[in-house]
Amino acid sequence: MRIAIIGAGPAGLFLGSALARRGHAVVAVDRDPGPVGGEPWARRGVMQFHHAHAFRQTVSDALTREIPEALEGWVDAGAEPVDAATVATSAGVGMRSTRELFERALHRAACATPGFEVGRGHVDSVVVHDGRAAGVVVDGTAYDADLVVDASGRAGRVTRGLGRRAEVGGPCGMAYVDRVYRLRPGAEPGPMTNPIAWQGDFDGYLGLVFRHEQGKFSVVIARGVVDSALRDLRQNSAFDAAMSAIPGLDVWTDLERAEPVTDVLPGGPLLDVYRGQVDEDGDLVLPGLVFIGDSVATTTPVFGRGITTTLWQCEALLSLLDHDDGDLAGLGLALDAWCTDLMRPWVEDHILMDGDRVARWSGCDVDLEAPLPSDLILEAAKVRPEIMESAGGYLTMAALPASLRVAEPIAREVYAGGWRPAYSPGPSRTELAEIVAGAVGRTPA
Ligand SMILES: Cc1cc2nc3c(=O)[nH]c(=O)nc-3n(C[C@H](O)[C@H](O)[C@H](O)COP(=O)(O)OP(=O)(O)OC[C@H]3O[C@@H](n4cnc5c(N)ncnc54)[C@H](O)[C@@H]3O)c2cc1C
């Protein structure tokens, strides 16, 4: 089959290489030129490219199944398995890496796949013939294809004009900034709250540290979009002052032990969005066109799930194509059913959790009339440890969010009794706003 993929991010590269390995003739087109030797890779079309990424074991496992050279190249380039186990096992926890290191390794391995071509260009539109997708138009030139895959990411627009896909979610009300540091030679890492990250839940904001390769790490501060008093955190001086004032982050960013390797990186509004393959009536937007990756499921980085859900969708499509009988409408509908069952629940989990967190940042109490968000169910394990017996599958993503709901009645009892999670020790949002205002010479609001 001739397959055209719009976008060569993690979805387009992984899927394209895996399809070519199955004998299909595949082209992925991306407006980005790709990495050039060892030069810095700007990658302007993917706003999160230089921002903090954590890599779950599920990412390494998917590479092992489909493109093992990408995993080997990733580790050879410096990515560090969290448990230091051999890279070929699935016993690990995750990989310490920047997004750039990951995508360079994937790009190199994918581009070396016979039958897979990664081209540079802007996909202007999808060719429609006899009511089905028949190719793509790249910079004014049409190319034929039997199947078109939209892997254009969370902000891709090229197929939007073909029809409105059924959608849930939107901006979740969180904004963030982050900055990349490197530990100085011989310096020990700072504290961790789990094998992949350090997390502090403060009164009105969230602090995170994700470790990358070779001593690099990212520090993230997430806040409510409406919280304009913390907007100046995007200035280095304000971020530095915040780092000195927040316990935990002060240890990580102590200049005696670590040095910044970037300026503060301001992020855009964070999204939790699910878009199916079909419109509100359940009809395919266009037979022969399928959607994959962030163009289907976009979640905030708080739980580091995006690349996992992306690669799992690719694997689901591969499996459907392996059993393909030429019915492209059936293919789209089958993928939609799979995404509805196995992707949408993760996005809905985030919509509830992230929206509720933002409401709590604004002073709202736990809403006992509504379903409890997953983070609050997990927090209640501090007083009812048996909750963790139902949490393993949810945390590793081996089981859907519904698996954690089993513990919801216990958590509900905890909150109905008046218990609330304690904030991490550190400045409240109001105190942090004063620190930020002082650092940039502004009068606090
Ligand atoms: C701030 C932030 C932090 C994140 N942190 C994590 C994390 O810690 N762990 C994790 O697992 N996930 C994380 N994610 C999610 C992860 O980044 C995404 O899941 C991943 O990028 C999805 O890959 P994709 O290939 O679907 O889309 P993208 O990476 O967005 O790639 C889409 C590609 O399509 C190209 N494109 C779009 N339109 C066109 C066109 N018309 N013509 C040609 N090319 C086009 C773009 O240039 C781009 O290269 C994070 C996301 C954000 C926003």
C-alpha cells in the first residue's frame, strides 16, 4: 500500500518506519528540515520540543517491539534507563532523556528504514477522489496515496477543513514555564518523589523536576492561566528568585551544584483534548484518512503520558493494517472504536484532574458531589494505604483509569471525614507572586 503521513514527529516517524518494515511504501512529510549533524535542532513547529519531557518505560517497550535500533541509538547517544537494567528488558521504569535526544535517535533509525522516505515540505491539503482520501498536496504538488495519516500534532490544521471531528476537552487552565539545568561535575542529584520526577504540590501552583541524560534536568512551574501575578516567572531573574525560595527546587538549582543551560522557556496554554476519527454523527471525516498521535489525544505533561499514547495509537493502527482487507472505511471506524475505548479515558482522566487542580489553586475545596479526580484518590492513600493496591496499573498505564476508581469510595470517605492533602512546604502562590514581583522590580498586585 502507498501511505502518506502528514508530519514526522514521534507519531509519523514511528508509524512510517514500522509500516515500511511491513512492506508498505511510505512517505512522511514535515515542514521541519530535521536534525542537521550535531547542530542545535530548533524544531519551531513543535512548541514543546525543548520543554521538559519524561519518558515512561512504555516508550522504550514500544521501540523494542517495532524499531529496536532507535532504542539502541537513543541509549548510545546518552539516554539513561532509570533502573540501569539492560535496555532490552521491559522491567525498567523509564528513560532519562531530553525530547531532542529521543527524537534524534528515532529520526535516525526511522530514516534508515528501506521503503520509508521522510521529506521536507508543507502539506497544504489532502487530495479527495471519489469521496475518499487519495493523496496529499505538498507545496502545490499532488502525490498519490492509498491511505493518508494525519500525524500533524496537537496544533495541526491541514485536515480541519474536511469536517469537524467529535471532540472533548480544550485548554485546561494551566500555563507553565520551565528551564533546563545541568549538574556540575561530581554533584549529586537533588531529591526525587518517584523514580522519574520530583513533584511539589504547593498552595496555588505545582513544581516538577524531570531528569534527563548526563546530569541535565528540567524544572517546571505550572500555575493557573488566570494567575497573571506569576506570569513574570518567564524572566530569568524571577525564576532564579523562585528557585531560591522553593524548598526542593532550591536544592536542585543551587548554583554551586547546577548551572542553567537555557533561559527560562515560556510554554503555551496546556491542553487536554480528545478528537476521534469521526464527526458528531459517527461518520468518518473522510474514508482513507486516519488520525494518529497528538492529533487524537493531547494531555498535559504532569503525568508524562503523551508519547506513550502516541506510540500505542501507532501500534493499534499497525495491528489493524496487518489484518486489513482493503476496507478503508472499516479501518477508520475500527481505529475510532479502539481510540474511544483505550485513548479517550486517559484524556478524560486529565480533563477531570487538571481542571480540578486549577479550581483548587483558586481556593475551591474538594467537590464531594463530583467524581474524585485521580490525583486526589492517590493522595488519600497517605491516610488509607490500601488505596495503593488499586493504583499500580493506573500509575504504569498498564490498566485504564477506571482501575483506580475501585478505590474511589475509600478516598471519598477520607475527604468526607474532613481530611485534606497538606501542601508541600514552601511559599504560597501569593508569597511567590511577591518574590517574583520583587525580582523584576514590580509592585505586587
Ligand atoms: C509542554 C509539553 C510537555 C510534554 N511532556 C511530555 C512528557 O513529559 N512525556 C510524554 O510522554 N509526553 C509529553 N508531551 C506530549 C508529547 O510532546 C506529544 O505527545 C508528542 O509530541 C506527540 O507527537 P506527534 O508526532 O503526534 O506530534 P508532534 O510532535 O507535534 O509532531 C507533529 C509534526 O507534524 C508537523 N506538521 C504539522 N502540520 C504540518 C503540515 N501541514 N505539513 C507538514 N508538517 C506538518 C509538525 O511540524 C511536527 O513536526 C508533552 C507535551 C507538551 C505540550
